[in-house]
Amino acid sequence: MRGAVLALSGFVITGLDVVKLTCNPRWMQKSIASIHYLSQANIDWVMATIDMLGYGYIAAVVILFVARHVRLALRNARRGVVFRYGKG
């Protein structure tokens, strides 16, 4: 419980420090100027990686279902043929 209280108090203190700093327009301008955005090449790489992970997930699910179907087909082929007749 103490850890949560300490974490929350640190969060509040940091928030209060930021509120004090925002009163200074030079700090705000410096902070905005210091933000480094990704280049278009990096953004393209990130998006391609996300796409490939999605395709890989779909491929893994499809492979699992195909493997399950093959396993069940092989199991049923080893059992042989069973004839069942109804009562009567």
C-alpha cells in the first residue's frame, strides 16, 4: 500500500512541477522544439513491421488449424472403417 501512495505522490508532485513550468513561455517553446518526430522512412518501417506481425499471426492460426485437420484425418484413417447398423 505504501508503494502505491508513494507512486501517486510522485505523480502529483511531477504534475505540479509541470504546471509551474508551463507558466514560463520560453520553457514551453523549448519543450516543443526539442520533440523529435520519426522520419517518413521510420514510420514506413514501423507500419510494415506491424503489418508483417499481423500476417504472421494469421498464418500461425491457419497453420494450426491445417495441422489439426491433418492430425484428425490421419487418426481417423488409422482406425479403419466401422459399420454401424441401426436397431431393427
